[in-house]
Amino acid sequence: MHKKLFIPGPVEVRPEVLEQMAQPLIGHRSKEASSLQKRISNNLRKVFFTNSEILLSTTSGSGLMEGAIRSCTAKRAAVFSVGAFGKRWYDMAVSNNVPADLFEVEMGQAINAEMVNDVLKTGKYDLIAVTHNETSTGVMNPIDEIGEIVKKYDDIIFIVDAVSSAAGTKIEVDKWGIDICITSSQKALGLPPGISLCTFSQRAKERAEKVKNRGTYLDLLSLYNYIQKKDYQYPSTPSISHMFALDYQLDYILNKEGLENRFNRHLELAKVVRNWAKKYFDLFADENHLSNTLTTVKNTRNIDISELNKELGKRGFVISNGYGSLKDKTFRIAHMADCTMEDLEELLVNINDILGLD
Amino acid sequence: MHKKLFIPGPVEVRPEVLEQMAQPLIGHRSKEASSLQKRISNNLRKVFFTNSEILLSTTSGSGLMEGAIRSCTAKRAAVFSVGAFGKRWYDMAVSNNVPADLFEVEMGQAINAEMVNDVLKTGKYDLIAVTHNETSTGVMNPIDEIGEIVKKYDDIIFIVDAVSSAAGTKIEVDKWGIDICITSSQKALGLPPGISLCTFSQRAKERAEKVKNRGTYLDLLSLYNYIQKKDYQYPSTPSISHMFALDYQLDYILNKEGLENRFNRHLELAKVVRNWAKKYFDLFADENHLSNTLTTVKNTRNIDISELNKELGKRGFVISNGYGSLKDKTFRIAHMADCTMEDLEELLVNINDILGLD
């Protein structure tokens, strides 16, 4: 039996989108491949509210995160972490010998703009990396406020991990001053895992031109230059099946559901889970910075989460246990992509039933 | 109208395989994901005639090529190139600040074992990189003979780009002494593009342990260590859809068609194209080192290749023009993956008809 996925990626994918993955292939050096990528890029610019170039990578979001911090740090990177994925970004810098410092806040808290200001005013950094939506804690950082601070400084490249939020909540890339905004297919975009994509500003391009040893496959500047020269074809063979699915889904998001409706639906779903969590458990994250795409629930009843998931599995659902050190202390319910209110309520009714709540 | 692909990747994919790409997703941290990868790894070991570990990467073959040369060169790499893809490997090393030298032969020729011996006996190198099947020239290098030379030296890591040959011709990884043998989904395996995979020997693992700054996403040692620790699950979300398709196709290759039959079919297809090429044009590559998966035809009649492809397109076929500097001087017909003799003969009849041959 298929289990409906309420985990923070891979998400449940609509059958019509899955069908696109099964389309016969086309050559990646064909005119059709160029048109396909151009249409995808134009539509993604709308999702991200940007005029920047769009880069597609046949990797998970981690591939582009590594590429971004390596390609665009000339001096030193300041990585702000609110959980596991922020820390991972710092580790990527270190593994590439990119000078970087890690600034962490307590799990469940958000980064605030003053903290960023204090770090940037040291003058040591030329890149700042921030997680928008932290999948381990359920925190959504105030990227708009952080962006205002970053703008005060010259020549800081602002890179944002929006892997688990983009297309599920509004991110105004240009207005917020984001140079590289990264997301992945298997989250709020509602596609199978396998590709990631980002915005890439002119400032980011100019910075990368000054950085040596950027590698090849994950080098964002190489990707950028190649698609300019070769009419939006990629240096290596991309996952064309994912491109078909992404193209189809972007049309749905922009022209069928509508972007604002999509963002609102995510917020409504989030509210339902938050209220449920507050009634029976508690929220793990700071209430002023809750994620709109997933909720991390504090396991105040000390339930056996893997036992709950086993029972849910028999009924055709799956949620996530806590991440890393939060494994038993929290559990996570994702409410992103094309999840409907009906789907979500069905899940919660089943959890209540299994746990004998209410 | 869909055009049947006779280009050297992406290849034509069987409808049953495409259907697997549309399966509903599973969590990448589930027991099912572990079982899926274990089955894939066991079956790939049979395809590669090896006991080495198998690593899967959500990248094109280029991702693993870069990972291999970066992860496993501690001293200096010797890259042997017979065309565009060999050269690319060298460029990847340079872009990562990995010390490397490039050894090239004339386009259309193969690497010979003596040449490798001469290079290795300088004592300067601790890794050798060789393209098995060069897609630009249609040359297949004698990896078995080169392997015999490599074995004479201590502590040389032997990495092979078998992107466009593995599963289409026999590669005996352990017997030939290959430490890392790399292939990609969209070639002779007969899958859509989007993942790549390689064998990874204990010697390669031990070497990588001595190399610093291997990066993260493309670091083969990180992949290796993670799958050992986490029951064959990957550090980042892999392309599960491709894993479904690969799993299905490996069962077909091993248990329905049979490996030896598959290799023989590729050879029979190759012979037909070679004979056709010799009758009407000429072969570009050295006749002693012809590829079994694609044929590069010397354009002795000076035909307009893009015009030919345009006409073929109207009839539902597509072949490749020459690569890079060989663009108009050659054209390429791929005969790999699940291409049948009937498919191939239909193509050649149509080419003859368009060109008014015979």
C-alpha cells in the first residue's frame, strides 16, 4: 500500500505530475530542450519574484548549496544556522577549504537582524548564508529583515537555502536583496526528488569571476556562462524527465492554482497543524517564526513516535520523527506542495484515533 | 512526433521503464529505500563483475568523474585522453586544484599500454584516469591491457569513465584492476538521464582517506561512509524515481535479456553500422579499437549533416553530428541500450533513402 507522505520531502506528488516523468525523452542538445528550459526559467522567475537568471542542477538541494558557498566566497563566509541544515552548509564550506564561520542560535529560535548586523560590521565577511526554512526545527527565518541589514553593507553576497519553503511561501528575491536563492524539486514545488534550482544575480556572477578553484559540476558560474552561450542547454546531460514535470507543475502553480492561492493554502494548512499541536502537544519553534510548510511538534506526551508511524503506515500515512538530536523529543508534520486540507485533516483524525486523543 | 533517439545519450527508453519513473514516491529514510538500494547495488555488481561497493549519485556522469579524480588523487593524476571527454576530466582536476597532467593521442586513435607504462614509470603519479569509450571519436580503449600495466605499479588508483559503454559491453572491473568504474543512466543502461553510479574499491576508499578537501556532495568517501552507516541510504535525497527505473531495468538486463546476450546484441548492432559506414562512408576510429555502443562515421561524402537530421526528424529519427571540432567532418550513430536490429535497420534504410544511396 502506498503511504501518503507527510514528511518534509520527498512529498506526495500529484498523479498528473508523475505521468510527466514517464514522457519519452528528447535530446539535450535539441531546440526543444532549449525552449523547455527557457519556459521553466521564465516561470521560476515569477515564483521567485526576480529578474535574476535561473540555474538548474541535476543534484539535490545540497549540490547547489555547496556550489553557491564555494563559487561566491572570495574572502570569508558567515553561515547562520538555526539547526541541522545550516550546520551542513558550514561543513560544506570547510570541506572545500572555503574560509567560513558558523553562527548558531538555540534550536527552535530564529536568526534576528541585529545578530547579522553585529557579524557583518566586523568587516571580515563577503558572503552570508542563511537557511530560510529549517526542516529540523520548523523555524522560518525573517529573510526580509535580514536582507535589509545586508543591503547596508557593500559587496556582501546573500545566499539563502529556501529548499523547503520556496513555492510554498512568498519569497521576494529581488526586493529582499537575495543573490542566490536555492530550492529543490521534492519540497513545496511538489515534484519527485532529483533536481534543484536557484536564482543567480549579476552580483553573484561578478563575485564568482573573482573566485579561483570553483570546481566544475557544482560551479554556478560555469553553469551560468554555458547556458548563456548555448541557448539554455546545460554542460552535462540534465534530468530531462524532471524538467518535463517541472514545466508542467509551474504551469499549474502559476496558471491553475495561482501563486497567492498557493501561499495562502500553505498558511491555512500550517494554522490547522499548529492549533492541533497546541491543543495536544506543543510547538517546538518560536511562535513568531513558525514555518508555513512544516511543523515541528514538541513531544510533550512522550509518545513512541516510531510506534505511531508504524500504526499510521498501516492506514496509509507517514510523518517524520525528530531530526538528529531531536529524534524522540519532537516529531514533524509537513504540510507542503499539493497537500489539501482534506488530506491533512484525514491525517490528524487518524493520529488522534491511534493515540486516543479527545 | 517523438523522434527515436540514435544519439549517444539520452537513449531511447523502453515504455515499461519510463512507467517506473511515474511510481508514487517513498521516503528516502525508509526501510523500503534501503532495500531498493541494496538490490540495485547487488545487481550492479553483477553488471560490473566486481565485489566492490556501488555508489549512486544524483548527478550526470560528470559529477562522479569529478568526484573520483578529486577524492582519490593525493599526489598527481595522469589523465589519458582520446577525445573531448578525456580532456574534460583533466579540466575538472585543474578546476579543483588537483595536480594533473594530460596525455593525448591523435583523435581516432586509442591509448596503448606502452604509453601508460612510460608515464607511470616516471613515479610522478598516484592515479590514472582513462576513458573507456570515447563518445566523440567512437574509440574504445583497451582497458584490460592498460589494467595489466597499472597492476605492475604499487599504489596507483585506476579510474575509468565507462559512461557510454557499461552494460553495453563487458567490463570486468575486478579482473582488470579498476578501482572506480563510472557510468551514467542515460547510455547503455537504457534509462532516462539523471543519475550516475560507480564501483568503489577498498583501495580507492583508503586513498580518499588520505586526501584533504574532497568537498561534500561529490566526495565519494562521504557517500561510501554514509551508506555503510545508514543501511544504504544516502546523505542527500536521491532521485528515487530513477532508482525505481534502474531497479526494474537491472532485473530485465540480468534475468530477462541476460548480460551476455546484451553484450552480443550490442556487438551485432555495431557490426551492422560499421559495415554500412564502410560501404558508403568510412570509419573515423582505428579499426582495432572500435566502440561497441556507437560509431563515428567519417563524412567522406561531405553531406550536410544537419540537413540529413532534419529529414530524418520528419521520419521520426535523430542521429548526432560530430562532436566539437569534428562537427561537420563526422556524424555519429549510437547503437546502445535496448535498441533492436529492426530499429537500427529502419534507421539505415531511411538514411540511404534520404541520401539516395544504393
